[in-house]
Amino acid sequence: MLDFLKRKKKAEKQPKVKRSFFRELANDILFALIAVTIIRGLFIEAYAIPTGSMENSMLIGDHLFVSKVHFGPRTPTTLIQFPLAHQKFWGTDIPSYSDIIQAPSFRLPGLRDPRVGEPVVFNYPPDTQYPLDIKTFYVKRCMATPGDVFEVRNKQVYVNGEPAENTPGMLTSYLAETPKGVHQRYLREIGITDYTDKNPFDTYATNALPNNSYNGKIGFEFHTTREKADKLAEYNFIESVEEIFHPKGSGPPVYPISTNYDGSSNFSNSINTRFDWTIDNFGPLKMPSKGMEIELTPRNIDLYGRAIQFYEHNDDVEIRGEEVFIEGEKIETYTFKQGYYFMIGDNRHNSADSRTWGLVPYDHIVGKPLFIFWSMDRTDPNTGFFQNIRFNRILDLIK
């Protein structure tokens, strides 16, 4: 028979080269990092609560899953950053990113925008020393959206002139009039965890001398609900318990505070004399919406100048006293490029929020907290690991 009619033998397969253990491990790690980065960037990410500003809704030691899908995931602006590390490598001062290459931020379509009354995770706007997506993460409750008018009257929040619904378990501050302070075991029995402990090794929760005064009374300041404050007042060593209010023109400085607007990211601590606002009596303040135009009056420069200078992505902005210049040209009006939100904490007297540092731009919004997947109570150093686990909070929905 002819040779071309003969069936050719199949070429023998070459034996597959077996990869080494370390190469397989490196490939698995690389795949896992890529998968985790995609999931964290587009769908869901874990966050931990470091402060008590959202008690009782979210406690110190709660670990949350946060949805990026609700408000739309953002594309990264910092293209060189190490996965799973934010700002710095764990336990070091070594940056985990490089800002050599920066890209514009775009938001992919989401289910909806943030609503009044719901908690929101966002990047802390005053962190201007960091790129947008590297700024510190905060979680607060959204109390005003673009176009809304926000106001606080005697601690009650109003949105567009209507009283907003108060969160169940919302905290504020009280003064317990007592000569010695309060022993920690009494606070623990009642469930009061947010207080100033100047000497944790002392018998009492404060130093021998009480730590605050209010309305001519000297005592111990703490943050809790009205119900728990009333329980503390029942102890015979407590002379009185009084809720603390900050009327207009009193208390610590709030937004807008006086500043030279010289390009520095640091706030001054002086009160702006144009306003008599406090954390309990604030506003009214209108939230800018995309396309809203304002006249640059001295009052509006105080209220919105920082946003124009730092958050609107304008080049070469200068605020010289009561005048605004963009690229050397003085402007009399300004049209906003994005909307702004007002965020405050449920622990109303122990929260650094929009009442202190101002508005949250839309491009700083990160996501919506969904539920608690893990929670540890570390307020009592004498208890063991399993006693510290808050089993009753695991899988709780965030409201």
C-alpha cells in the first residue's frame, strides 16, 4: 500500500512537567488576591468599627459586611496599592500604596443613592493628605442628601423643616453629680460603656476628682440612653443625673470653623463668629446638589469654600479673605459638580461628624453596611475570649 494511505501513529504525548510546591502556592495566592480584590472592589467588603460614634447601632468591635452594589462601586484612583492593606502595611508606618499614578474616579451603576436615615460608609473628606480611595473609612448615618436643608434644634434633627425619625437607642451625654465618680461595676450592670476613664487602674471609672461640670454641678460625664441614665440616678451615691445640652453660641467649635483656606488640610480650632451653631443647635444648611449655583457671598464662602477648594477637583483654587479665585481668575458665582451629604453619628455627643468637619461629597461614598458577621466586646479585660464574643449580635442586620 502507499505510504500516504497508512495511518500515521499519533505522536506520543510529552509528559506534563509537574510544578513545584512553591510555584503552585504562589499561583494560588495570586489568584486569591485577584479574586478578593475584585470582590472587595465591586461587590462587598469587610470593615471593623473602631469607635463608639454609632452606638448602639454599631458597637466597638463589630465587624460588618458593606455592600458596594447599593450605591455603585467606584473605580480605583490609586492604581498602585497592595491588596488587603489600607494606607499602611499592618503594624508599620510603611505606606501600602504609591500616588505616582492617579486616575479619575468613576462610579459604576448602583441600585440607588443614599437615603436619609440609613448608615453609610464613606471616605473621611478632610484626609486631604491621602488620595480619594486611600482616605480613612468612616461610618455614620446619612441625615441629608443633595438639595435637602439640614437643621438641628435642641438635639432634634430636621430635614426640609420636618422632624427626622430618631434612631432607637440613640445616645447623648449626661452628667452624674457625684463626689467620687462611678465604679465600673455599676456602669457595667446598667450597660453603660461609653465614658471617660482617666485612670483605668483606679477603683472608680474616673480619677478621684470628677471630670466635668455642667450648670454649676460637678460630676462624671457619660454617654448613654435616657433609660440607662435614669437607672444610674437610682443609686444612692448619685446626687443627680442631668442631660447635657449645648445652646447656641456655646460648646466646642463646629462647622464652619474659622480657617485661612491657605491650602492646608488642617483645621483651626477657632469659632467662626458669623455663626452661633453648636452640635445641638445647627443650621439650617442647604446641601449642594449637582448643578446648583450659589453666589459667593462671605457667608457662602464660609459654608462651601472648603468643598470648592478641596472636593470639587478644581485646579489652583485660592480663597483670599472673602474672595475666591480659580486659576487666578476671581469668580462671583459657583456651580457644583457633584452632590453633598450630611452624616452624623448616633452617639450624638461623642461623634466627629459633619457637624464638626463639614459635608461629604458624592464621590467619597463607599457603600451600605449590611450585617454584622463578627463582634467582640473588649471593654472588660478580666473576661476570656469566648465571654467577649457577642453571639447575640452576629448576623444582625444594620438598621
